[in-house]
Amino acid sequence: MRMEPTNQNFQELVANGIKYTIPRFQRNYAWDQKQWEDLWADIETLKKEHFHYMGYIVLQQKGQYDFTVIDGQQRLVTLSLIILAAMRTIQDLVDNGVEVEKNKERLGEITGRFIGSKDLVSLKVTSKLSLNRNNNRFYRDICSLLKPPNLRGLIASNKLLKTAFEFFLSQEIGNTGSEIAAFLERFSNGMVFTKIIVQDDLNAYKVFETLNSRGVQLSTPDLLKNYIFSIITSHDDIIDERLDELDEEWWTIISQLGENNFTDFIYYHHNFQKKLVTKTELYTSIKRLANTPEDAYAYLRSLTEYAPIYASLLNHHDEWWANQTENYHAVRKYLEGLNLFNIKPAFTVLMVAFTKFSSTEFIKLVKYIYVLSVRYNVICHYSPTEQEKLYNQMAQKIFNKDYIRASQVKNGEEFRKLYPDNQVFFNAFEFHKIPSRQFSKPIRFLLAEIEAYLNHKVDYTKTSLEHICPYHPEQAWYDGFGAGVNEIKDRLGNLVLLEKDELKRLNFKEKKAFYLTTPFALAKKIAEYDEWNLQNLNDYQAWLAEQAVNTWQVL
């Protein structure tokens, strides 16, 4: 797919009879006071700067001058409201008899250039920008009346359109027609977009994935919603009340997940029921999965069912777990480990297992996956690509009810291929290091798990991470480790838990005396050594690896 972005200012975007349509099912207008104020502050900079960059706008071409707005709705609508507020100010001048003919001429020119064409009989404006089904009529009325219609029972998004118009009307745009016109010239020429045009919704999805991977967050949920809803309504037999229900259903999904988690969710949701695809292939596969109204309905129902499960897998503290009819409290510790190390591929298995397994079998499976993840992902650092492929096969077997118990998963070929055996895990752990400054919390979690295996249960969140050989060692520590002293500071064998880290750079003899007074099993083990040098560190970490083998073991 070729992406050929071009830079255009707002005036160029809306010039020459170009029309933009917000898809019928795209989200409602949502910007509020914070975004309006930020935008106005950006516009104010144009008094000194030549332009302000407004980011990407993604369009799908429907005709020579006809485009669907895939991403950029909120900005386009808001900039149009600023134009309309400026026009209202000029209209007020006309109503007050100020330069009537010149200001009428200005209004006509501004309308044609930025807003649309006016019907000579009804005097209603056919706007260049058509909004979604909930906002379009209200927006058209503002375009025609140059003020929001005075209606009762406005929905929230139309209230925002009304308030946005009033906000910009209250700003200092200019006191005379010529001043306002000068503002509009400066404003419309200074607000610059990067425009990307795609030919179909599949290419639009690829653009979204490409830009999102580069840190440019576009709204993937909007794109998928437009597709699903267009299929559902393809027979044109859906009443508005049902559309409202579907719309509410969709935004319930988004509100539970948040937009940042949405793409991962639909990816893992897809991969427990169909053959593994990459994220770049995902949209194509979903189109095959939901290409009739019946299938699109079923897909939406499935998203609704699984969204709260996925959201709760991401958050072990979620009250959702406590609200289940069965006792799922035990899963929280295992999920905490997965969340700390950001191990999401397992969720494709756990999502489907929640709906297919009993609570007892689900809890067992979460434990097995957690142990596997510590071995495979955290310590051995094996291929996530291979893991996703085997998780996909595992999840499909659960989805199709080939596996109905956790023991079948554990003994299945997929799990056995992924599970590092004891010797492999021991070898990987024996010299393992984790950057302690970046990952203090996950390290404390791991060490607390070993402490628990040694019969000392501790809340890792209430501990400190102690470097036996300090992070910034003084010269005396070089006697035990030589020039390699800086290479061992983040080895797991050089780290222990304490209630408070008050030892700082004390020598080992002083630290050892303190370790003996603590309840921490690992600190007491360290205190068995007469000195702390490379040989003893290696000996201790080999012992620690033996404890790790027993701590994280699927029996």
C-alpha cells in the first residue's frame, strides 16, 4: 500500500467544491472546553507564527470531489464552528447597519469558500461538511441560521456543538468586517494538516495500523464500527431506536476498554476463534468473519460479551472479579504477575476459557499460564511469535470444546512445546539479570513469590529492593568482583527484599548482621556467606534458581 501524504491548510482542504461526509455511524461530536481552549491558544500563536500543525487527516475518496472522513472529524467540525462564529459576528454588524453591503458580500464569499452553498428559495445551506446521523441536522441549522437552534431535549453531542459555537463567538475575532476577514485569512491559511487519501476501508485500516505503530494515535474503533454497522444496516430495515441501542452497545465496549486497548482486544478476540493472523491482516479477516447482517450482529454480540472479560484480565484489582457468581478471587495473584510483565498474548486463551470452563478449571488454567509465562517470557525470553501461534491453537481447541479442563490444556502438545523444562529454566535463571531501576516492582514481585515458597509470605508492594553490592559501589567492593562489579548489580542473586532499604553503601559485614535480624528468607540465606564476591554470588544464584524451579512449576 502506498501512502502519499500531502500538506494542506484548512482553506485548501475545503476549496473548489470539495465535500466531506462523516460516516453515518462514526462517533458523535465530542470535543469540550479543554480542547476548545487548547485550539484557541494554538490559533493565537498565528499572530506571530506562520502556521500551526494540526496533524493527520485520513480520507476515503468516493468521487472526484467527494470524501469520507475516516479520521479528523473533531478538528474539521471545530474549525468550521470557528468560521461560523466569525460569520455570526459579521451578521451582527449587518443587523446593526454597519457597512451593510460590504459585510453581506463578505458573508457570501465566506459561505461559498468555507461552509457550502445557500439555496436561493429556502436560504438553507447545503454544507461542505455532513456530520453523522445524530449531529448533522443540528449542524446544518447552525450553518443556515448562524446560531444554534433553540430546541428542547438536546442530546449531549449537540449541546457540545452549541457550546463550542458560543465559546468561539465569545473570543476576540475582530471588531469590524475587515478585521474579521483578516482573522479568517490568517486562520484558514495557518492551520495545516497532513492529508492522506485511501481508496477503500481496508487501506484505511492499514493506514491506521501504520500510523499507530509510529505513535500517531488514530481512532481504529471508529473505522471498525463504521464497517460493522454498515453491514448490519445493509438491508435498510433497522429502525432508529434499534440503531440507538446498537450505538449504546458499541460505546459501552469502548468505555470498558479505552481506545488504547481496543486493537489488542479485537486481535486477541479474533485469534481464539480463527486461525492466527497478524495485526496487519486483522481487518481483512474480520471482514470475512462479519460479512452478512446476521454475522455482523453475532460479531457485535461477541465483542459485547468478551469486552468486560478482557478489561478485567488487564486489571486484577477490577471489582468485576468480586461481582462474579463464582469465587474468582484466586486468579488475581496470577493476573497481577501477567500484568506486571505486560504479558498479553495469554489473554486470547484466558478470554475464551472464562466462558467455556468452570470457575475451578479456569483458576487452574490461569495458574498454569502464569507459571508458563514466568518461565517462557520473563526468564527464558523465548520467541513471542511462536508463543502466539501455539496460544492460537490452544485457544481454538478451547473455543471448539476439544479442551474442557485445565489438565487437557496443560498436557496438550501446545503447552508442552512452550513450557521450558526444569533444566532449561534453571540454566536461564542462574545468571539472569533484570534492570532494577526500570523494573523494581516486577523484581520485588518475583522475589516475594520465592519468599512465599520458603514459607515467608510478604506483600511485595510494602518492601524495598536491596542491592547487596550497591548500585554505585565504593572501592572496597572491587575486591570481591574486580572490574566486573558493575556487571553484577542487576543480577537477581544480588537483590533481596527488605522492609526498608536503609543499608545504602554499608560494607557486607554490616549488611550481613542486619540481614540476620529480618524475617526475609533470602536475606538470611545471604547472611550465611562470610563475604560477598563473584564466587559466592554465583553459588547463591544457583541456589536461588533451584528455588525458582520449585516456585514456578506446573505439576
